[in-house]
Amino acid sequence: MEHGETGRIKRERRTIEAMIRIFCRARHSGGSVPCPGCEDLKAYALCRLDRCPYGADKPACTNCPIHCYKPDYRERIREVMRFAGPRMVTRHPVLALRHLIDERQEAPPRPGAE
């Protein structure tokens, strides 16, 4: 966890980790430990989150004008979200609801653009 991390970023981290865990458990590992590919995706996603130029004002990725994921990782995380998103409602209802609320918010102006 980064120094000075906001509640919004902490929640995003928990959501990403939960989605990857749900996806990997069903599709790859079957256990509580993610497979190496999903562990790599999680590390990449968390790194991108830590480096988000929006910081605490980070919009949901679907609303973000900055595409910070490399294309192959972007496709992998989309696959995870398509699979795990509906399952989040029953397994992590609060995170799922907060994520849906975040998706309804418009992205703030791009950092550094004036």
C-alpha cells in the first residue's frame, strides 16, 4: 500500500484483487493461491493503479480517457471483469455496489490539461 493512499484507491485495490481471485479460482487454480499468470496480472493492475495520474480522483477505468494498460493486459483484465463482475454481487456485494456507483461518475478533467 502506498503512503497516503486514499480510501478510494484502497477500495479499487480490494476490488481488483477480489475479481482476479474469483476468476483464477474458477478458471485456473481451483485453490486460494492465484496461478502465475493471474498473479502477474494482479501485480500489473496494482502497479497501474498506484501510478494513476488522477490519484484520489481516479475515475472507473471504463470512463477514463487515459488507457494506461498495455493492450494484452487490457484484454486480460476485461476478460476477468466480464467473468468476475456478475459474481461480485453475491461474493463481495459492497465492493460490487461501490464499483457500480463509481462507474456512473464522469471522469474529472485530465491531469495537466488546462
